[in-house]
Amino acid sequence: MFHAFRRTRSSIERSRSATALLVSTSTLVLASYPLAAQERGEAADNGHAVTLEELTVTGAGSGTRLLASTPYTAAATGLNLATPNRSASRLDLSPLQTPASIEVIPGQKIRERGQETVQEAVTQNAAGITTIGAPGNGFQSYTSRGFSGVNSVMQLYDGTRLYVGAGTITYPFDTWNVDRIEVLRGPASVLYGDGAIGGVINVVPKKPVAVPINAARAALGSDGVKRLAFDSGGPIGENVFYRLNVSGNQANGWLRQNGDFANLAVSGSILYQATPNLAFSLSHDYGYQAPLRYFGTPLTGGRLDPRLRFQNYNVDDSRIVFQDNWTQFRTEWTPTADITIRNTAYRLVSDRHWRNVESYAFVPATGLIRRTSPIEIFHDQEQIGNRFDAAFRGSFFGFRNEFVAGFDVNHITFRHTNNSPYRGESSVNPFIFSPGLFSSLDATTPGYATSSDHYSVFAENRLVLTDELSLIAGVRYDAPTVRQQTLRAPFSGFTKDFSAVSYRFGAVYNPTPNSSLYVSYATAVDPVNSLITLSLAQKDFELSTGEQIEVGYKQMFWGGRGEFTLAGYRITKNNLLTVDPLRPTVSIQVGSQSSHGVEAFASLSLWENWRIEGNLALLHAQYDNFQQSAGGVAVNYAGNQPISVPERVANLWLSWAFAPHWEARVGMQFVGETFSDFANTVRRPSYEVVNGSVDYRVTDNSRFSVRVYNLLDEVYPVTGSANTWLLGRPRSVEVAYNIAF
């Protein structure tokens, strides 16, 4: 079904200094501690349905232990409040021990609910996270706690930060190889640097296992959907273990024109257990995407005409292709029981290509759709770097103490080729039209290139005063340098050095082993635009700064059958770009915005065969000091709701094992109304999407599933502008068969 995909554009020449950095730092083979292996697929939660990922492997080898950089396999149900994670702290704390809002979403839960993309898994499970993903940003853009976009909600893969190139991130996207997704809400610059005032999403892939695992999935669905996936792992020698995941998806799509899409994800890793306390692992991930080439449905009179729901006004030879290659080499070492040392060397190469007509507007005078912005863009991006940390456990003035310190260095090259200023237009009949071919008044030529170096050092400490009370603090210093050179006349260039210090401190009180109260204060920094592709016009601006105060409560009860979290917070962000009221054509960095809100999450096993999970996020977000030019006049939008930020978000999931071998699930996602403009005059309505599924366990090792997406066939905008809405997919049905062997 899938063929070999050729690269859309050759990568730029790789930097010799960057290569030297990877070679030299990868020899710092220092890292981690003995960790529990994933000795089976994913544990069964009840006696009624054993899914593909729930297969338990038995045998003489089931007690084997491995070193691995991500040792903790999340439980398939509940909130995993007692499961350690590394997204909210480098000290391997559980959510009950962490003074922050952290969610651990297991891969088994994601696949059982039919969430095929990372975007679906995050927004349908995590509290208060919504998507504003579109073809232009790689479908990986989110909102969290009143802040939106790839420069405010950071994304990680296996704990390593993915740097944003020209507002775009394209990997990871498939959930077949996901062990779990960890979502941290609120500022995280103290952990990962600039660009995380709203939160962090960390996708953790499956790891090598000590006993054989083989599983496969095949699915067919409406709109010509076809899915194939394979998972294999186990030993390949006395001290060598592997994991291989392959997933491919293809569809004709729900649009009448140019609605097809295809993708392929391959993830492989090998772990060498050199000694009981030393391990080396090498992993490589490849992602290919040719996604839906759909940039929205034009509105008529500010409303959606139902007759246009399935139309796509892009040109016939439109093209979107993303290719990502991600390689990591990890070394993990525990010289003593109280010392843990880790090192990760990595290289990421991303090649992207867009060729589309992206803007549409209905013209009442003619009754036609005017198409503008014929855009062709190539991205060639390489990120290469190394992260090292060392953790020490001991005592401080008689109190138990845990301390970790380290550094992160990387080098990034980026080349942007385009046909700016993207001139050209055409008009088409909204109902009967020929898509036509791509045509631009401007040639596609290299636009600019950047080279960035990022250096940071960090430290974190946990002081345990009593069995109930602990204090946690962290600090990070970042010193990025960005160099840009234009590649067409008028030629120009610049070098810009930044620096930032972020810190966090908090207290956690555990009145019982299964509950915690916490309070924390954290600072953060965000770039005014994607830092590695900063423009000449923005080179003199500093990083935006922010701070958050958060209090919360977490509880496990009913013998672990129930879990509950509640958090309240206030975030302020300063140094936003705003126009000078006396010179509306000039931007100055004095703006600010803020948000405050509450978030609640509960998971209950009501009876042996019933489970309910739900979350609710309520917030008030606003611009506090923000002006923009409107008709050459500075207009103040203070008090208005930020663009694309909903103030009400909720998710609800109910599962019922209603008979032996059978289980049904239904999920509801609610997203409140949003605005597409600073003035809050262009509204996008709230929406509710209902998904459902029924599983039948054919044998202990196989499962047959029927899934319905958007059960009520809701027509809703995922994102949009004053002229267009990017609509979510209509009702669709899939049948899938999973087997372990």
C-alpha cells in the first residue's frame, strides 16, 4: 500500500562544526540508573476485555530488568498520579510529588480510544488543551492556559525539545509507537528554555523490551481510510534488545477535491545492556506526511454555507510534504546507588514543502470565491546537540536531598526558500469550478538562511523536610545566538545574542501517601517569533517574560479506584509587541496579557465494569496592554480575549464492559467560543464532538473494533480567520482488527 517516498528537496550542506559537536558530545557516555523494563505489552485493566496492548507475556525471561531512559510504563486507566515522569521534573517525581499540573496519558488508552494522531490524543485527553493545528504550522499548534501557538506551548520528543522553524513543527504525529504522552500545563522554561509559558507536550515512544512482543493492526474506514501497523520487540542477544514500530495510513479524504492524504511512521531502537549499571541505546525515527491540502472553507456573510462544507478550493497540483529523521544516542550509568548520570546526543533533520493557494474570500458583488496567496515554500532544517545531567541523592543538614544539574547545547541550521511576496489571484465559482493549476507572479528562490547556537545550564533540587513536606526549586540559564543572512537582494544579515534566567520554586505537602497539596511560583520566557527564524525587523526585541503562581490539590481514593486533581493559577506575560500609539507603523515591546483559571480532572472506577474520566478547564484570558494599527490608527485591545483562546474546555469519557468479551466507549469534547481578531468582533462558535467505539475480544490475543468519529456529525471550525474556517472532519466510521502473536 505504501511505496518508497523520495525527498522533496535535497538538504542544505550540513555544518562541519555541528557534526563535530555530535561526535564529540556523544562520547560523554554518562547516564541514568537501573530501571524497570517494560516486560509486557500494556497491563490489562479488567477481566472483561484484553486488548492488543494488554497482552501479558509470561515465561522465564519475564523478570529481566533493563536500563532505559524512560522506565515508567503508565497504567492504562486513571490519572497515573503515582507514576514518575520526567516532563515536570528531572528528579523522576510522580505527579503527587510535583508542584505543578502534570498529566500522564498512556499509549494504551490513546489507541483504545481510536486517537490516531498526537493532536487528537492531547486535545481529547488533557485538561484545557485545544488545537489550532493547520497545514501551515504542521498541525502541531496548541493553546494552553490562555496562550497559543508553537512559541508558547512547547513540544518534546522523548524529552528532547523540537525547535520551531518559521512557526512550524511536523513531528511526531502518529500514536502507534507512543508509550505515553506527558502534558505539563503552565510555564516550563526552567526545564526546557524559551517558548513554554503555556505548557509542554512530551511524546515518549515505546522502548526495547526484555521479552518478545509482536503485534499488528489493520483498519478500513469511510472516505477510503486504510491503516496498517506493526510492533515488534524483544531480545536479539544476551544483552541486546530492540523495538520496531511501523505505521502507515492512507485515505481518499472527506473533501470532494484534493482530499487525499497519506503518512508513514517508522520508529526503531536498540538497547545494549553493557553491565547491570551501564546501558547504551540508539534510536531512529522517520516520519513522512502528505497531509490534507485543505486551508479552509470560505464564509459567506460571516457564516458557513452548508453547501460549501465539502468543497476544497486549493489548486489541483497543490502539494504538502513533510519528512523528518530523528536520531538519538543515549548512555545511562549508575556508578553508585545514589548517583545517576545521563547523556543524550541527537540529530534531527526536517524537510518540508508547500505549494498551495492558501487564502479564499467570498465576494458578494460577483458571487465568486477570490483565491489569493499562491505560496511555495521549502524548509531545510537540521538540529544537532547534546544534553547531559547528573543526579545525586544524599542528605543536606540531616534532611534527605535530591539534586540534579546539567547542560544542553545544540546547533541549528535553517534555510527558507520561497516565492515571496506571494502575488497572484484567481476567481472561481463556489459550486461548479475547475481547481486549476498553481500559478505565481514570483519565482521560488532561496530567501534566507539562519544558523543558531543554544547553550544552557540547569539545576533542580528537592529537599525533604519531613515525610509529608518537601521543597522543590530549579533554575536555568539560556544563552542562544541567532545569525541570519538574506539570500536575495537587498542582501542583509545580523547576529543577535539573547540571554535569560528562569526559575521555579514550590512546596508539596502530602497529608497522606495518596494525597498532596502544593503551591509554586515559576517564571518563563517566550520569543516574539520563532527564535531560530527571527526576522530582521524583530532582531532588536528581547524575549517576552512571564510568571505564574499556582496552587493545587491531588488525591487518590477508594483504594486507587478514584483519582482527582484541582489546580488554580494566574499567569502574566510581558514585553509583547504592540504599536506605538504616536507612530502606528512602528512596533514597540511594551505589551502584556494575562490569564487566570481553574482546572479539574477526575477518574472513577464506579463498578467492576464501568469507568468514567473527565476534565474541565475554566479560565479568563485577556490582553492587558496591547495596541495594533487599524487603518493607520493605533487601537487599544486591552480587556479583549486573545485570538484562538477558548475560555471553556471539557472532555468526558465513559467506558462500559457490558458483557464478556465486549466493551463500549463514548467520549465528548467541548471547546468554547473563540475569536479570530484582536477586536473580538469575528467569533468562532463553541462546539461539541462525540466519538464512540465498541470492542469485541475475539481471543485473548486479538480484538475487533468499530469506531465512529464525530458521531453527531457536528460542523465545527478547528481554527479560522475573518474569511474562512478550517473545519473538523465530518462523521466517519472505521473497523479495525488488532492481534498479538
